[in-house]
Amino acid sequence: MKFKLSTPVKALAALIILTVLAGSSALTHSSTLAPTPVSAADGGTNVASFTKWVTDTDFPVFPWDMDGVVGGDVGDGSFIGEVLTRDPEVANGQVTKIVASYGFEGSVHSFTALVEVRQNNETGQAVIKGVVTDGWSEGSLVHGEYETIAVCPIPTPGNIFGTTCFQGTLRILPASPQ
């Protein structure tokens, strides 16, 4: 199952993300891009792990396709995603902002999230914020991180960057009562 978002859904989800992120502090210093530890004491937060890599055959034309594997509370399964936009920020190019669609197709749960990623290009670490747009926990906010791995510890078929992959976690935050 390929996770795709229609243009109106992408626009609405992007607006939601921008609204959510507007209330968050901007990440401009490398020290703010360190991964947040995952704890069982997250109070109802579900955690999905992932390893992903870029597989796009017409790179660098957007969107860029991504494949990978998932685990954690979604169960073992597949990661299918798209990098929709990439914007190296003016702050000396140290941080790159990416908007992407992350698809988690686990053996227990499946969902799609529209996320904004801010990657520190010096450390290879990134923070992720977004919203679940479809499937399990639809409407919930997500927060996570990943680390760039130069030599991925698992096979990465179709990887256009050789052995480079990105390993991380995505926390699905409990939905607010309405």
C-alpha cells in the first residue's frame, strides 16, 4: 500500500503543521537538535521506530521517494515516504528544513503523518514535528528524531545514497479530548 496525499490534503495538513509549529520555539542552534530520549514514562505516548533511506529514481526532482522498515508500537513492517520539499535555511546552511509524508505500515497499526523535519547538517541529527493525517491515531500530533547513519546496519535496497540511512523514533502523542 503506497501512502499518498492528494494536493488539497497536503495543503490542509501543511497548514495544520505550520499552525502547530508556530506555537513551538524555532530550532536554530545545533544544541537544540539533539535527540530526545524515549521513556516508558511518556504517559500514554506510543512510539514507532523507523529506519529509512531514499530510493527516488528521478532525484533530485521532488517528491523524493523513501523506503524502509518500522517497529515499536506499530509492529514490524514497512516505511513508505516522500520528501515533499527541502529548504536549506539561510542560517549558514547548517540546518535543512524538510516537509515529508511518513507512512508506517506495521503489523499492528498503520498511519500516515505529514511532518516537518529540521536536520542539523553538521551532526546528522534531526527533530520531527507533525500530525497524523490518516489511519491509526488520525489527528494526533507526532514528535520524534532521527540520526543519519553513514553505514546502515541493515540492507537498503534501491538506496540512491549507497549505505546512508536514517534511524529514529516517532512518538504519537495522545489526542486531546474534544
